[in-house]
Amino acid sequence: MAKLRYTRDQMEEIILLQLENMEILGEQNLLLKKQNELLEKMIEKLKAKLSHKKKPKPYPKISILRTNKFKTSMNMVADQPK
């Protein structure tokens, strides 16, 4: 591997660019935190609004007996002469 050699000016430029990028990332991080807080507040408001409403009724489960009755009634209809 060849050793990389930089002049002092090049190193200062690289470090300043990295510092600038880190500051930008810090600002983005703060914005994301603020957005997250706003979203959490909105979720709490929605939960409060929806808590007053009745819970939805779940769909009834079809039992095995019910499906067998349906099959036998369908067979009876199919067996009838036309």
C-alpha cells in the first residue's frame, strides 16, 4: 500500500469539509427529532378522539358446522331434478 501524503492546506480543507458535513447532519437530526415529537402529539390527539367511539365489532367466525350445513344444502339443490 502506498502511503498517502497530504499538505497542511489539503488536510485543513478535508477537516473543514468533514466538520461542515457533521454540522449539517446535526441539523438534520434535530429536524427529525422535532418531526417525531409532532407526530407523537398528533397520534395522542387521534387516540383521544377515537377513544370516545365504540370499538368495531369483529367479523363473525364461520364455524365448521355452518360450512357443513351450507355444503349439504348446496348438494340438495344440485340433486333436484330440473
